[in-house]
Amino acid sequence: MICNWTTTGKPYRNYSLNYSYGKIKKECKNYSTESGYNIGCRIENVTDMYFKEFFTLLIDANTSTEIKNKFKVHNLVKPNPPFNLVVTNTSNNQLKLTWNVTMKLSCLQFDIKYKSNKQTNWMIASIQDKLFFDVPSVDPKKLYTFYVRSKKNIYCGTTDLWSEWSLPAYWGQNDSATRLSWNDKGNSRRLQAQLQ
């Protein structure tokens, strides 16, 4: 988990961070810095604090300024983007898009956006509790591009924080798409994204 307290502009105070949850109290050991000022803290092993109240205390030793906050961590989670998108031709004019995630599946919902090279608007579908999406009625003479993003669902928190969109996956034909590599059937493409 990353806690940031300066997101824009030049920092003007050098805070240190103390935090607590349950009976555990700690001081930050791994600061993010900018221009010599602490602007954030990376906190490891957050699963044991996930559904507990999380208290922070920012301290500026030079001015004796203290800023206290209380959070519910499970409401502040922004997932990593889905990765390893694979498009498979399941039947005539029907595709299956699959992907992987780093979080527990039952806590996630997904947006899938896709379009062909002949369309200007993205088609968007939303699903939950599945790592696949069936795409009906495609034209094999068009090149399709797919992206997936995720966020926590209502059963595991309340947040508006979506992941970034995944790296794209492609399927179909395009005379100018010489940059794509195709499998031996010429109809599916697999891209892998590295976890950050």
C-alpha cells in the first residue's frame, strides 16, 4: 500500500508518518521523496489491516505540526490492471476474452472495452466474478482491440478507484497490422503485461 500526502506542487514540509491499526503501532520505514522531502510511504503486508480502522499521524518536527486521519483501508484500494489478456475464437464469429488479476476474484468487478478498426466508439461491458468475457458476433475481416480494467466491488469495499486499463489484446485481420504476430491458425493474439 502507498500512502501519499503530497500529490501536486512542490512539498513545503518534511513529514514523517506514524500509523496504527488494531493494537499495532508503527513508523514508516520506506518513504517516497521529492526534492529531499518525504511525500509518501510504502507500507508492506497490509492484508492484516484490511478491514480494521487505519489511523495516520503526519508529523513535521520543524514546526510541531501534526495531522491526524482515520481510514478504512478496504475502501481505498486501487487494483493493479488485469494482465495476460488472451483472445480465443470459440466458434464462427464468437470470441472469448480471458485475463488474470492479482487480487481475490470475488472482490472485483470489471469493465471490458473493445472495438474494431472500422468503429469509432468503444463498446463497454461490465461483469463481476469472472475472468472471461464472451464477445458475440465479430467480423473476422476486421481487427478488434480489447482492454480490461478492474475495481473492488460492493462486497469488499466502497470505492470509485478503477485500475488503469490493461495492455491491449488484438484479434482479427488488418492489412496494415504487420506489427502483430499471429498464432498458427491466424486468428488469436496473446499479450502479456508485467506486474508492476
